[in-house]
Amino acid sequence: MSEEYFVYVGTYTRGRNEGIYVYRFNPSSCSLEPLSETGGIVNPSFLAIDPKGRHLYAVNEIHNYEGKRSGAVAAFSINPETGELTFLNRKPSKGPGPCYISISKNGRFVFAANYSGGSICMLPVEEDGKLGDPTDFVQHHGSSVNPNRQEGPHAHCIVPDPSDKYVFVADLGLDKVMIYEIDRAEGKLRPHDPPWVQTKPGAGPRHLTFHPNGRYAYLINELDSTLIAFTYDEERGVLKELQTISTLPEGFSGENTGADVHVDPSGRFVYGSNRGHDSIVIYRINEDTGKLTLVGHEPTQGRIPRNFAIDPTGTCLLAANQNSDNIVFFKINRETGKPNPTGQVVKAPKPVCIKFVKTP
């Protein structure tokens, strides 16, 4: 019997009762079977799964929580037999508009990035999976060159490094990737030295991911539709830029913003999503240097692919097209890295984030 996974899809609710959609996924057929829907949570736009696959955490991308200018973060337990979610508790994110959530490798802390507030927070995870009150909150300050999008800080993702010693925060409003040391004993985020990596003015850093070997990292920039390859010194927590490459085909002159970025499990390819061109860009990774060579572009067969995911076996790519309310399936050619459409499409309202959990 082939491996199967539960798939969780976070969405913008837009007034509907449902929020997180649960499916069963079979990599060999690249197919989803609907299982359940979890309501009672507003705009669970981004999700994170704990390392043991027992709990799911979701942002509430809202601007007012309990009468304060804040979003929230919710905790759920995962039924290992059915994949169904049970609400555990909810805590404030301390800043408005949380758009990204991640969890430390040891599962003890959850991190959230507040886009609208330009801030980040750190929350402890209790033994039963519930969230404790935030133990730290960091407000970013500053701006950059785009008066419409960079008038202030906009933290867009927060990612622990493979060593679990640092978190990296892509701040679209500052054109910086901020770096913090994780103080697990105190539950604090300490500014690292160096405290950030600067990108080109107007780039708009959005999402960052690390290569499976821990030696490289890749950053997609929203505003100038580029992707930056870095080398990573895990011991010192230092990123060094290797290369900046466009996410768009030569000659494209329409409007576009970069969105999501992932390395496939084999570490041979990196993928990015384009909103406007509505495509997945594919690059081959030189495993000796970390540099990228363009393979091509694959249309996502929908509008505004805000997020996409590659299943843990590296077989299938699922593209979440936010503005056409669907998830489109592609089978990945292991030799070329190219995602080929399977013809399968699942309807999902305003899909934003896709996460996998291995079934028992």
C-alpha cells in the first residue's frame, strides 16, 4: 500500500463558516479526497504542523482581537485516524494581520509574523499542544523606497533555520531579512550579529526556505519578482548572497508579484510562484554551489497562485490559486523537475496554504 497523507488547506474565510479544509492525499495518483471542514476560525490563511504531526497551528489574519489591535494564533489537535481537527485554544499575536506561522524543530515554540503590524511574536507550546501567552514580541521599524508598499515594516515570514538556533524574518517593507537568535530558556528572540541581510531597494522580501542540506537558502521577493540564492553558514547564522535571478520569462511586461518558494525533497530543484503571470517557475540547483539555472515556467491553470506545496515524496505539486478558488495538481518529472498537469482540480474557496501530515 502506498503512503498516504492528510492535507490541510488554510483559506481566507470572507464571511463563510468554514476555514480549514481537510483531505486525504495519495501521492501515487496525485489525488485528494475531501474529509472534513473546520469552522469557527476567521482567515486561517497560514498553517504550521508540529514535528510529530499531532497538532496544527493557524494564524487568524485579523486586525482586532479581544478589543486590541492584534491578530491571533489558534491551536488544534489532529485526530490520527480521521485527520479531523479539534480546537484547543487561541492566543493573541500581539500585532495586526498575522500572515505566516512556523514552529521550532523541537516543537516547543510557535513563531508568527504580523504583516500589517510589521512585527513578530513567539509563543510557547504546552505539553497538551495548547499555546501559552506570547513570551516575546518584536516590533520592526523603518521603511524603504516603494511609497505604496514599503511605507513601514511588513514582516511576511518567520522561518527557523535547520539548526533551530536562529529564526529568519523576511520583512517586505524594510527590504531586509532580519535574523534573531532563539533563547529557548527565556522564550526570547535576541537580535543576531549581523542583525539582518539587506536586499536590493524595492525588492520586497516575502518567503524564505532552506535547502535540505542546510548549506543554502532561497528567498523570493514579492515586489520585483526575483529570487535570491544564498549560502548559509549554520554555525554563525550568516546568509551570503550568491545570485539574484528573475522569476519571470524574458519579455514579460505585465504586472506580477512573487509569492511562495520551495525546494523539492531531493534538493535538486527550487520552485517559485508568480501572481499575475500565474505560473510556477522552476530552477535547477547546482548542488556544489547552490546557484540556480532556469528550467522554465508552468501555468498554474488558475489566478493568483499565492501558495503551493510539494508533497513529502517529491511526486506531486499542488498549486493553490487564491482568486480562482481551486487547487490544481501537477506530477513532477524527477529528471527535469518540470511539473506536468494531471488534469485534476479540486475546488477550495480562497486557498492560501497547503500542509501535509503522514497518516498512520
